[in-house]
Amino acid sequence: MFETMLFLHLAGLVIWFGSLMGMTFVILFSNRQIESNETRLFLRKTIRTLGWIAHPTSILVLVSGIFMVIEMNFGDTAKPLWLIYMERGGGVVILLGIAIIALMGSRMVKRLGSVGNNQSALSLRGGTYLTSLLVIIFAILSVILVVSFRL
């Protein structure tokens, strides 16, 4: 059972991380053509698709991680730092990631949907949605680094 959960955990992590990275690059590279309605429609659909991919896979990572920690069963012995960081830090990153990406994504979709107001979405590069994506990506990388090196 542990091996199955580990597979689901790693597969979900790869898909979740990949979707966040993909969205970051889409926003960075489409910033020049943001004035066109086609680009704005493409970005709206991409952000919605990110929500449909990233949120379920992040929940899969959370649930499979919980099952793996329960199955490890350290008992009364002290847990190593990497495991504590993975449990607490990883859980917080996942839950905050879901909330922030959902909130910022819906705001960005509304902002891109206002066709008459082209000035509201002209600068995506310094926007809060892109910043929140990058913060979550770096937080995921910090958890991966600590856990993989077992610091």
C-alpha cells in the first residue's frame, strides 16, 4: 500500500508542479500580446484549465502524503526534521496553494474578461497572480529539497 501511495504522491506532485510551471511560462510569454482579445481568451481558458488540473492533483498529493505518514508509524520515537518539514510545511504549502491559486485565478479571469477595459490587464508580469504562482513554486521546491536530501 505504501508503494501505491508513493506513486500517487509523486505523480500528483509532478502534475501539480508542472501545471504551475506551465501557467507561469504562459503568462510570461503572453504578456506582449495581452492587448488582443484572442490572447485574453486563451489566458482565461488556460487559467480555468489550471484550476481543473492543479487543484485535484494537489489534493491527491495531500491525501497520499497523509496516508504515507500514517503508514510510517514512528510511534514514540522522535521524527526527523525532514519528516516534520514535509508534514507541516508541505501541508501548509498545499492548502495555501489551493486557496491562493483559486482566489487569484478567479480574479485574473474576471480581469481578463473585461473586454472594454484593456488597461486593467495590460501588465501581467508584475501581477499578484504571477507572484503567487512563483511563491508557491518556490515553496514546493523547498519542501522537495528538504525531503530529498533528508535534512
